[in-house]
Amino acid sequence: METKNKHLTSFDEHLEKRYGKIGTEKRTEFEIKAKAFAIGEIIKEERRLAHVTQQQLADKTGTKKSFISRIENGHSDIQLSTLYRLVELGLGKRVAFSIQ
């Protein structure tokens, strides 16, 4: 038999308490920043797996190392065309999306 601790808060409850319900402006801003961070982490991991430095990736894609760093740290918005250029041209991988 499974018991629940009344004092535990789920992650969804925590997000709702801190950022509001899904669809509110504050929650949407949080979700956008979280997605930017996640994209940066994916790019960073794929770059490391390819044994490519930030400078090498920047050189291959016509960007600057500082821009790659900002993306990998979730501090820069990234255009779809830039994402394709970094992943497909720079890292030799394919980008795939799904909408749920």
C-alpha cells in the first residue's frame, strides 16, 4: 500500500506556487528560459561528444565563441536557423522537433 506524505510538494506544485499556473505570463517566461537552457545543454553535450571546442564550432558556423558560450549557458535566444547551422553544419547531427 502506497502512502503519501502530506508535507511533500510535487515539482508541478512547486512551479505553480513560484511561477503561477500554466498560461500565466510569469509561468510562460519561466518556461521559455527553461527551454533555452535545455537547448543550450543539448548543444553543449553534443559538442563535447563530437570533441569540438566552442571556438572550433564558432569557426565552422561563422559565429563567435562568446555566442556559443551564451547559448550553452542559456543566456541567449537562438533563432531556428542558427540552431540548424550549429547542430547540422557544425556538429554533423540532425535536428528534429515534435509538438505535443
